[in-house]
Amino acid sequence: MTPMPDIGTWVAALLTLFALSFLYKDNPLFRFTESMFAGVSLGYYVGTTLNQTLVPNLIKPLTHDFNQNWDLLVPGLLGLLLYMRYVPKTGWVARYALGIYVAYYIGLDFTRRIHGEVLPQLGRAIVPLSKLDSHTIFYSLVFAVGVFSVLIYFFFSKEQDAVTRRIARVGTWFLMVSFGAAFGFTVMGRVALLIGRLNFLILDWIYPLIGIR
Amino acid sequence: MNFEFGRVALVVLFALLPIVGIALGFFVPALRARGPLFVAFFAGIIPILSLYIPRQFLSGETGMRPRLDQWLIIVYGFALLLGIVNVIQNGTRKIARREKGWPYSAVLMTGLFITGGLGIWGAVSGQGITTLPDGSGTPFKWIADHFFLPLQATIFALLAFFMASAAFRAFRARNTEATILLAAGILVMAGRVPLLEFLAAPFPPLQPAAAGASQGLGKLTEWIMQTPNGAAQSGIIIGAALGAASMAIRVILGIERGYLGLGGGE
Amino acid sequence: MAGFVDKLLNLDRRWLFLLVFIGVAVPIILPIGLPVTTTGSTRSAFEYIEALKPGDYVIISFDYGPSSAPENDPMAEGIMRQCFLKRIRVVILALYQLGGLQLASNSIAKVSAEFPNLKYGEDYVNLGYKDGAAAVMKRMGDDIVGAFPADVRGTPLAQIPMMKGLRSLRQVSVVVTVATGLIGEYWITQAHQQSGVPVIVGPTAVGAPKYYAYLNAGQLVGMLGGMKGAAEYEKLLAARYPELGRFYRSTRAFTATKGMDAQTVIHFIIILFILIGNVAFMSRRAAQKKAAAR
């Protein structure tokens, strides 16, 4: 005798069915589920951020060892300052916190983009084409042509002439191969999710319900 | 008290300067825009300069950059929750005025307050939000496992159906580009799974041939992914990264100020 | 003929939905057991971990949520099993806000139960979730405790035995980022590039095409692309470790290998959809051209 599905499984199964009901048509059960999803997700944000970031990285260091961590009061206050945007008239003071927050992360992003994306990717595109064997043609040459034609396609600063237009056209073909491949992969990803859900419904809910192991 | 250089310098830049700026801002409205841009410049330039200047005061253990990283983990947490204020404002308004669809807002708020409330309880009680020492789950975890997980997974799983329908209705070989897209899509979809083996399954004599052909198709798919797709992705990455890097410079230098609600810059 | 084509092109999409539903459900109920072939990028990920020594440190970063768990869970769990069998020390963390923590905790509970001889804090540790992925990685580059002062349950890292030998990312043998979205890219383009730590990525199928560019540029030591990549990894594990082979064959739980049956059927259905849709479209266009010529 297999154990009957517990209440948690029932809740999850019913919510899954409610969400899938949208495929037949839009209906109140789906709307209920969608709103519940939004609410629970936001609540999840609150729970994880509070317990996993704010408590261990801010509150505990301040309360347990203030002398070593006194300066953490500043990011705490900057964080609260962000919420001043909701106070009419003095909302502008939140700009200090927002400015620091955005500029820091964009500064980090700058280093990542140049150091981790532009340089290695350009390095990979500049390959020796001295030997004309099949590997060079099908890998290195095709690759180099692809990268540079796509870059020319994306170069909007100057109006394209007859030559660059042709090269850009080749670029679009490479992009189409990539988008087609991405479509194939995306199908795979979305279907994987559905497999996960039906797997749950069938193996964890229906089978125990009808007594199949 | 620990008064290492990095901490003190950060406090001067990101606490004292803003305090002075805010105080002056009440009297000189022009400073309400310039002050934040001035302070933001330092926040943006520190992570960049620290790569160029490997000196103790900037990137050393007691320097500014590591401590700033630690600070901004905290600020990020606060920023992440910023949107929730908006949601609560909109939700309570909708419910109070009985606007169209208000019961759904009530459902949303219920989900938010129960889950968020259990999260807050986890923090206050010290229980946390994962498992208790005896291995059992917290109430927050129960909600996460039985509400949050199936809801998120199923809402995204709906896309599988819409992709299939789009494949049938919109994926057309209208011109050269669309035909290339379609061919690449079909090849990749066929090459990433044992499709030929599946089709040959009812015909045992064909199976070895199917397995061989499937290997070839798999190799072709890998070539498509690595070479033409890899090249296009490289081109996209280089283009997008240069765009993002120049945007970063505009933000740090205060040319782009739209994010502060100050108009889009020049 | 024209009437049939029009009817086909205007078919209520719910019939298509039903076909997709059946295409996924039937192979779950009646598994086919189709073979999986491995690709170079998955093999290099596997061999890289295989070459590590007992006591080495591996970080497995859960950078995904329930929206891609059926693809990503089997990757993370497969690599965790391999590390546990080899007595490699595993540091679990999560940088994806919407569910990373929950999936990390569930996966480690599940897999550690299969290895009752391993001890929390000595063989593996769960550092939990942290906001601000880019800043967290930057901080971990010089000092992990600066980003994660405590583990998931609030125990200070100084009290966790295995963390005494681990100060920064530079001492980690490899970071495995099991990822949806941007965070996997951060590990490669920021953490790897700036602190030199090798990276293996397990992206969702949706993200995988982009990661081929990083793979090409030598920024990755290996990649497991989507459910297919996860199934390949399971195959490699089963071939190298007989006990895992038995486990993957007998478990009632979901595995990527089982999922590939339904994947195959659905790919077949969708390719059919595309072909039928195009044939109908072309025959209608030909008919319209003919009518216009008249």
C-alpha cells in the first residue's frame, strides 16, 4: 500500500491544475492562482532577503561585534534612504542611495564587460587562417566571418554602403542560424519544465492516489 | 572601534558627503541633482580603479573596495524589496476602492503577507526559513515547497504549449532568412534528442542505421552550436558589451541621469 | 483541398495543446528508455571533476529557480554525487533570488541522505542565499567570509571545520554554476576572469546558445546544456560508478535521462507542427498566386 499524498502534495497538485486550466480558457481559478503566485513570490523575496542577507550581513555583525562593524550602519541607512522616494517633497534625498547603488553595480559591470566579454571574445575571433585545411575552413574561417559580419550588422553609427550592406546580410544569416538554434533550445527548456510538472502530477499525486507504486 | 582606512574613507564619501549634500539641498535646490551624481561617481569608479591600482588603500584587505563590496550586498537587499512598497500601495488602494478585480488583489496581498510574515517570523525567532535543527521544515519552507515552487514552475511550463502553437502558426519559410532560421531550428531540435532512434524503434532492422545517422546529426548540431551560433553569439556579446560599457561610463560620469529621475541626460 | 488547408491553418490551438500534453504524459507513464549520446563539453566537465583529489574544494552555485528546476536539479545533484563519491569538499550556495535557496536546500537534503557517512561542516556546507551576485563574487575573490559571514542556518563560518582551509575563490578548484539567466555569466565573465577560478556551467537550454561563445573562448572548462546535458552527465556517472548506475536505473525520482523520452516525443511533434504548418502555408500561397494570375 503506498501512502496517500499528503496535504502539501494536494495543495501543489491543485495549484498546478488551476494554472494549467488557462490553456482551456482564462478563468477565475487561473486568475486566483496567478495572483497567489505574485503574492507568494513577493513574500518569498521578503523572507530570503531578510533571513539570508540582512540578518547575517548587517544585523548580526552590528549587534554581535559593533566595534568591528560600526561602519555597516552606513549601508543600512543608505538602504533605508532608498525608501524615501515614497515620501512626497523629500523624495530627492533617496537619490544619494540610488546613485551609489546604481553606480557601484554599473562600475562592476563595466569591468566584467570589458575584461570578461569584449577582450576574450575578440581574442577568440582573431585566429590564424594560414593553413587551408577543412578544420580551418569549417571552424576558424566560418567563425571569423560570422563574428565580423555580425559586428558590421550591428554597427549603426554610419550609414551602410553597398559593400557593408552585403557583409551585414551575411551577418543576418549567422544571426538567423543562431536564433533558429536558440528556438530549438528554448523549446527544449520549456518542454523540460512541463515534463517536470506532469512528472509531479502523475508520479507524486495520481499514482499514490490510485495505489500504483 | 576599528578605524581602518577603507572604512573611514567610505564613511566620509558615502555618509558624510551625502549628509552635507542633503542638508545643503534643502536650501539650494540645484544641489539636489548634483550632489547625488558627485557621490555616485566615487561609488562607480572604485571597483574600476581597484583593478588598475592594486594598492592597500584601495584593493587591499583593509582598503575601500572590499569593504564597499560588503556594503553594497546589504544595499542590494534593501533595493530588492523596494518594489514591494508599490505593490502594497496599489493593492490596498484597489481593495479599499473596490476597483475591478479587487478580490485578486486581496489574494495577492494575502499571499504576500502570509509568506512575508512567516519570513519575518523566521528572522525574529531565529528559526530561519529553511530547516530546523531536528531536520523538519519551517512554515516558510512549507509554503515555498507547496505554493511557490509549483506555481512558478507551472506558470513557466505554460510556455511549452504556446511555443508549440507558435511553431505551427508563425514559423514560416517566408524568405531566405526565415528559411535559414527554420532549418537551423529543426536540425537542432532533431539533433539534440535521440529522434531517429525513436522513429526507428518499431523497426528493429533499421535501428543500427538510425543510431549511426543520429550520431552524425548530433555532430552537425554541435558544429552549428559552436561555430555559426558561437560566432553570432560572440558578435552579439561584443556589441552589447561595448554598448553596456559606454553606458556605464555615461552613468558614472553623470551624463546619463535618467535613473535618478532627472531626465535622460543630453 | 483549399478548404482543408484553411481549416488546418485555423485549427483551434487547444487541439495542439492537447497533443503536447499527451506527448509529454505518455512517455512518463510508459517510459521508452531511449539512448543518450554525450558531447565534448559535458565530457570535459565530467573529466575535470574526475581529476580532482579528495579534499579539494568545489563550489556548486544554485543560480536558478523552480522555473527551470527539471533541467537544473539533475545537473546539480549529479555533480554533487560525483564529488561526494570522490570525497571532494562541496560548498553549496545560491545567488538566484527566486528560489535558489530552496532548491539548494532540497537538493542537498536529498543527495546527502544517500551518503550517510558524510558529515555536514566537514564534507559539505550550505552557505545559503545572498543578494547582489556581482558584489558577492567580487568579495569572495578575496575573502569568502566577507560575503557569507555564516552558513544557511546562521552558524559563523569560523565554527565550520571545512571552511578553515578555505579563504577565497582562488583556493577553489572549480565553481559549478547551475544557472538560469545572468548569474552564470557573472561567474564566467567576472569571477573567473578576475580571480582565475575555473568555471563549469550548467545552463538551462534557453541560456545554452550564448554559453557556447564563452566555451569557444576558453572561459569555461565544461558545460552541461539543458536537460540533454544533465542526461549526458548521468550517463557518464553511471558508466564510471556502478553504484550510481544502479541508482539511476532504479530510482523512482525524476532523472534527466527519463525526461529525455518525453523531450524526444515532443520534439518530433513540434517538428511535425512546423512542417505541416509550412506545407499548408505554401499550398495556400500557391493557390492564391494561381487565383491572382487568373
